[in-house]
Amino acid sequence: MITLEQVSFAYGLKGPMVLTDLDLRLRQGEVTALVGPNGCGKTTLGKLLVGILKPVRGRVQVKGMDTRVTELSSLGKMIGYLFQEPERQLFAPTVREELSFVADLMGKKEDGSCERVKHLLERFQLQDFAEDFPFQLSRGEKQRLAIAAVMVNEPEYFIFDEPTTGLDELRRKDLSEILKRLVASGTGMLIISHDKALVQRHAQRLIRLEGGKIIEDRAVA
């Protein structure tokens, strides 16, 4: 699904390398956990994978398409990205419009979008908040809305950046159920997380990043 070849990245022309000479293949249908200490480059790597950032050396390819020359909208149809702070992805005046706007933007308005929006509202337990202002929702509700908005695109792969941050135990269980359903549908994902319980529950593969380099890459029993 995603391939990195000798990828290095730095912020600014004279900044230090955050990531150095990374080679990596992420497979469709596989659940991979990316772990490591704060500041090791996990979020930077996630943004490189979806094309938000571009490598200073090397190449990132999504299904054979080079992220340096491929529009973000095209990459967004294949990869869903959930930021650490879901507020960064929300902007519409109501929950329903948040989902409808994404459907329209991605050219899905003529393809049963009303039914799809209704289905996602129900699937993510947001139907009671459909006419509410997204920024008035709880963190867990905002996160469910952000995931639902990404799912309007029906992506083949997800990248979740610290998805359990700020969630109580009940909402963590809700998130786990969402991840299970995504996996059951054949969707692959990369979970960037410090949450050991989440990693142990879902990961099939574990990648450890440290000092901008991959120091461990193994299957999880």
C-alpha cells in the first residue's frame, strides 16, 4: 500500500534530520503499530506517509504514486488520516454538514451520499448530535466524527495518530470496536500510539522508531 525508499526529512533548509534513510513497506489489510519515545519522529513519519509532508531525500509511494507529485486530494481518497487533535479536522457548522461536505468534496454527492451520511451518523452514534455544532461535542464525540468524516472517502488505509489521547475507558472501548470493524472490512491501518493496551489489542506488526531510525520491525504474536 505504502512504500518508503531511503526517506529522510528535516524541517527547514538547515534543520537537523528528523528521519534518516528509512525503508519501509506497509501492507494493505495489516494493522501496524508505530511506537517510540516522544520526539523520535512518529508524527512526522505519519504525515510523510499521507503526503502532508514531502521527503527531502528518497521517495514515498502510495500504490505506486509518488507523494511529491500527487495531489493531496487523490492521496486522501486512499488514505484516511486522523490527527492527534480531532478539532483540526472539523470546520462545518453542524455534524451532518461535516459529513455531507466531505462527500460533496470527494465527488460522492451523486452516489447515495445522503444514505451514507445517515449510515455513518448511526454507526458512530452521532445521530443525536446531527444538528449540533461540532466544537460543542465531547472529545470522544469529536473523534468519532473525525473518523466518520474520513470514512466518507471509503479509504483503503488509515493512519491514526495517538487516537486514545484524552479518552476515558468507555470511549477507548468504543474506539477499539471501531478499529475492529475497520479491520473486519479489510481496511489496513497504522496506529501511532503510546497506549500499550491498544497496541497489544490490535497490532499485527510492531515498528519501533528511535532517533529518526527504525530500530525494530516485527510481527506481533
